[in-house]
Amino acid sequence: MISNIAQGVQAFTSNVFLVSGDRPVLVDAGANFDVVDAVRARVDDLEAVLLTHTHRDHVGNLAAVKDAFDVDAWGYDTSIEGVNHPIADEDTVRLGDDEYVALHTPGHKNDHLCFYSEPASVLFAGDLVFQNGSFGRTDLEEGDRETLIESIDRVLERIDPDLAALHTGHGPSVTTEPYEHVELSARMARQA
């Protein structure tokens, strides 16, 4: 089961997805709210935190989560403080009950990863794409529009057109025709 434990939080934070099951993990840690109590209200323990990228709104709570649950953080770049273990492009990682492939998708930030499970039909897109054709900012340090477009195209080539769920770093998850939202993001990024 996947739940956004940051839903309804009135603070500057990313979404924080708790993936429960055989291997309970968090996808991103968020910022500026008590994520530890929110996790404890849903599960007894965590096995890891997986990071889509290391912008402050996604990792502000990371130290608190690591301390409270005695877990490590996994991300693309272990030279960044708080990231204990690397996840390379095309690595397979277990979230809950399913295997996901990690896709290195720079453009918003150099260490950006998406996590895709074909059997579960789920994509964790971080800040690469959002609902209704929105896409990640490229005006921040390490941002690059052409690279972002290439990353979106790569994800489109990989995901199934019958994708069931798109979980994004901000805003609502998309469960109605999510593939079309990713396609629209690719078109909009080229026009902006």
C-alpha cells in the first residue's frame, strides 16, 4: 500500500510516500513537519528511505527519520550529506512488496531518480513531472531544460501506456490515465 503522509500538511514540503508491505520504506522524507509521528501512526518500523533527489524540501526531515527508525538513506549521489548508499541507474530496489527499477533522470537536479515498477504499474516521478503536464523547475542550480526533456522522454519509453499510478513530488498523485500526464509534460517542457 502506498500513502502520502504529507497530504494536507500546511508547510513547505515535498510529498512523502510510505510504501508498506514486506519492506516498508519512505520515498523522500519531506521537510518542516513531524514526519516521524506520521510514519509511526501507520507502521511500526521502516527499513530504508529512498530519495528521488536531495533538494531541501525532499530531505529536510531526513536526519530525524534516520535517527528515529535507525535506517539508512539510499540515493543517487553518496557524496551528498545524509545519503548512505548509492542507487545507480537501472538498479533494482524493493519498495513494499514490489521490485522497482531506478531511472537516473537529471534535468531538475543532477541526482534525480524515478522509481518504476512494471508489475505494480507504479511510477514515483519525484520532481520530473507532475499532474496536468507540469514538469520540474530547471531554473535552479543543476537545472537544465534539454536534459529534463531527455529524462522525460526516457521515462516515456520505459513506462507502460497502461500505467496505473503516477506519484509525484508535489501535488496529487494521478490514477486516471497517468501516462497521458507524462506525455503532456514532455510536450509542455518543449514549449515553455
